[in-house]
Amino acid sequence: MEESGDEQLRTYCMEILRHYDLPEGIIAHSVKVAYIAEFVASRLRASGCPVNISNVVAGALLHDVGKSKVHRRQKAVNHAEASAEIVTQEGLEELAPVVSSHILDAIISENDPPLTWEQKIVFYADKIVTHKLVSLEERFSDLSERRGDIKHLLDAAYKPTKALEADVLGSAGISWGDLESHWARFAEK
Ligand SMILES: [Fe+2]
């Protein structure tokens, strides 16, 4: 049987999302990101990679908690850092690096790129899940149509994100088709 994340921790993460009054759309997105992230993490673990599945699921559930309107930012300059502030305040400091490195800026930065499996999986799952499963090609081309203001960032982040995809999927031994089949099971729920 595939190992799965910790139920108590998952419940606590859902409580945090409610407590910080996240909009339903963001909660639904986060649950879907966690669903895909857990699948990738289980397969990576089965392939012998040292990955903490519970922290992947929890990090995926809380990656966007920093978008909360009720959180007063301290040092955070973006929503990913705000997520790190919140998880730290809520006693889940081990998730701070996972949530802080999930944005596109991180993958082109020298300071906080996703390096651990937990960071890489949450970063990747967030890029391929909106309200549905989308390929990186689709996601980036959709973003470039809508977000001319971040064209420079999208251009710079595409190649390293594709490399991260190859690393994660290759190490987990999964194909895009496997992700689609797994996603179909969520869609059926
Ligand atoms: Fe997200």
C-alpha cells in the first residue's frame, strides 16, 4: 500500500485555512494541489527517495495561506513569505521553507530555490494544478497571455521549471499520463 500523509496534521491544516478565512476558491485549489502532491510524494518514496509525505501534504494545503486578508504581514514581501510567517506562528515551522519557495520567483532566485523533495513537489504541483490539472506548457502560455506584467519572470522561470518537472517525474518514475489517471480519480470524487 502507498504511504499517505498524517490525518491529524491534514485536519489541523484545514482548520488553519478556515481560521485565516481563505476564500473557498483558494481552499479548493489547495486541496487539489495536495492531492497531486501526495501522489507524487508517495511514488517518490516508493522509488527510495527520502521524502516526508505528511509535510508535502501539509505544505501543499498551506502554500497559499499567506493570501489571507486577516494576516498582518511582518517581514513578508510576498504571499509565499506570508505563508511561511503563518505556518511558523501556528507551530509548523518545518513547513516554512516548503511554502516560502513555491512561487516562480523562487526557482530563479539564488536565495530560496526549491531544493528538498518537499519543496520541489509543492512547487511543481502548484504549477500544474489550477482548478484542474494543466501541463506546464498550457499554464505558462495561459499566464503569458494574461500577465504581460510578469513576462520577464515567466520567460526566466520556464526552463528551470521544466527541468524540475523532469527531475521530479523522472525520480518518481511517473509519466504525465499517470498524473492524468490519478487526477481523473479526484475529478470523479
Ligand atoms: Fe497555489
